[in-house]
Amino acid sequence: MACNRSWHIFSLFLLLISHVHGLTSYDPESLDELIHQYAMKAQAKKRTGTSLKVSLPANFSGMEVSVVRLRSGRLWERGANFSSFYIPPRVIPFPFVKRLSIVYQNLGNWSTRYYRVPGYSLVAPVVGLMAYDASNLSASGNEALKFSVLGDPILINFPNLMTKGNLETLKCVKLGPDGLVHFRNLTKENTCITQGDGHFSVAVQNPEVAKNNRVWIWWVVGFAAGLFAVVLLGVIGYTTFKLVRSKRFREMEAESESGVVLDTTSIGRSKMPSAPMVRTQPTLEQDYVP
Ligand SMILES: *[C@@H]1O[C@H](CO)[C@@H](O)[C@H](O)[C@H]1NC(C)=O
Ligand SMILES: *[C@@H]1O[C@H](CO)[C@@H](O)[C@H](O)[C@H]1NC(C)=O
Ligand SMILES: *[C@@H]1O[C@H](CO)[C@@H](O)[C@H](O)[C@H]1NC(C)=O
Ligand SMILES: *[C@@H]1O[C@H](CO)[C@@H](O)[C@H](O)[C@H]1NC(C)=O
Ligand SMILES: *[C@@H]1O[C@H](CO)[C@@H](O)[C@H](O)[C@H]1NC(C)=O
């Protein structure tokens, strides 16, 4: 019963922790949802084929969002050019719709709140490219769309990368909402490519992590060496013990064996001489008898 109650308290505690965590964590998916809502609102006021800036609530200042509403035919023919994204011609929305809204996000100084790559540091802001069905602006929950890239890939440009020079260490990252990360090399300076929508940035591996890894490896090596030494000492000790014991045992055995051997030999010896006597005795007896 007491165990049951403490378990209940423990699960309540866990629930509380997860709740607090939910309140303070920055969920990329709900952010996308919110940005989408504001983008649709911004579009409802104005209908243009050019990109328009979306104003977010004041507590999101530092993020940059824009939206453009296009006919799919126009996207296919001419492509589109945003701040960081260049969508070449021969890209269509999937599933196909007549009109679509393309939402561009630049999370700016909020990037690392919403997205993390374990062991890496983001050296560029996270930028997002999303597409939604815009055939009917009065419909509330417009469907999110994918892109079908039938020609060249979509280009993402990251100007002013913080660590210029050692480009080999830089990696393009595609950031999934559930922490899933896809790495890719930069194609040319400051440019990443993608075959679809999503969130992107540039990351560089943390040297501290590599150092920590090294420290960790040394800990493991040290532990293994210690364990080996202990095992070796144990083996040596055991072997010595066994050797000493077996020596003593052999001595004891030798003593007892020699006793036995002496006995048997003595018996043998006593037998050996007795045998011819036994054999010869009858002859002697035979010699005597007649
Ligand atoms: C900003 O305020 C809205 C409510 O007005 C809230 O839903 C949202 O979580 C806030 N965002 C941040 C990043 O604090
Ligand atoms: C980002 O910068 C803006 C000002 O440019 C600031 O108001 C906001 O609090 C900053 N956000 C974060 C997460 O640091
Ligand atoms: C996209 O537009 C920018 C200027 O806004 C320009 O510098 C860039 O060359 C354009 N990209 C392509 C592929 O047309
Ligand atoms: C657009 O959506 C509204 C609300 O969901 C609906 O009443 C209307 O019939 C839709 N129009 C078209 C052309 O689908
Ligand atoms: C990425 O770049 C690194 C270093 O420049 C190279 O060793 C590696 O083969 C490249 N990977 C791919 C998939 O091109």
C-alpha cells in the first residue's frame, strides 16, 4: 500500500515536471502553426503575387516571416526567389493545388531556442520554407503541402556565415520537428540544397564535445586498464596459489606415491623372487617326490 502511494506521488511529480517542461519548451511545430495562422491573416487583407511581410506578436520580435501566394502554374514556369530560398522552375506543390502560399521563416535569435543539434553549434539562423494550400483563403485549416522537385533542387543561401575559412567543417542541416537532423555538405560557398520544404541551417561540430569525447575515451581506457590490471593480478595471484598448492600437493602426492610405489615394488620384489621359487619349488618338489 505504502509502495503504491509513493508510486502515485512519483507519477504526479513526473506529470508536474512534464507540464512545466511543456510550458517552458519551445515547440517548433506549434511555432509553425502560429506562423501559418498569422501568414493567412496577413494574406486575407492583401492579395498580391509579391512577397509580403507578416507581423508576429511583439513577444516574437527577432523572427522574420514573409508569405507569397502564387498560382502553381506560375511557380512551375518561373520558380520563386525569396530572401534565402531560390525555388527554380519545374517545382510543383504536392498534393497538387491551383494556388499555394509559400511561407518563409527566419528564426533569427530564436533559432537555438527551437532547434538544437547535439554536438553541433548552429552558425546561421534557422530558415524555414513551408507551403500551404491557398485555393480557398476563407477556409481556416489550410492543408500543408510538400514540394515535388522535378528539375534542379531548391537552393538555400546563408550569407555572412560566422566561420568562414574552414568550409570543410561546415554542414548543412535539415531540422525535423522531432529532433531528427539530416546532414549535407555545402554545395558551394554559403549554399545548401534541398528537395523539399522544411527548416534549415548550417552547423559546425563542437570542439568541446570532441574534447569531452576524448576525456570520456581516456576514462574508458583508464577504467579498462585498471580492470585489466586487477584481473591480471587476480590471475597471477590465483596461479601462484595454485602452483604453490599443486607443488605442495605434488610433494604430498610424491610422498604418498613413493610409499605406494615402494609398497608395490616391495611386493613386486617380494613376488619376483617368490615367483621362481614358486615355479622352481614344484620342480624341486617334483625332483624330490620321485
Ligand atoms: C507570446 O505570447 C503568446 C500569447 O499572446 C503565447 O501564446 C506565446 O507562447 C508567446 N511566445 C513566446 C515565445 O513567449
Ligand atoms: C531577439 O532579439 C529581439 C530584439 O531584436 C529581442 O526583443 C528578443 O527578446 C530576442 N529574443 C531572444 C530569444 O533572445
Ligand atoms: C534572387 O534574388 C536575389 C536578390 O533579391 C538575387 O541576388 C539572386 O541572384 C536571385 N537568385 C536567383 C537564383 O535568381
Ligand atoms: C472555402 O471555404 C469556406 C469555409 O470552409 C466554404 O464555405 C467555401 O465553400 C469554400 N470555397 C470553395 C471554393 O471551396
Ligand atoms: C563532404 O565533405 C567532406 C570534406 O570536405 C568529404 O570528406 C565528404 O566525402 C563529403 N561528403 C559527401 C557526401 O560529399
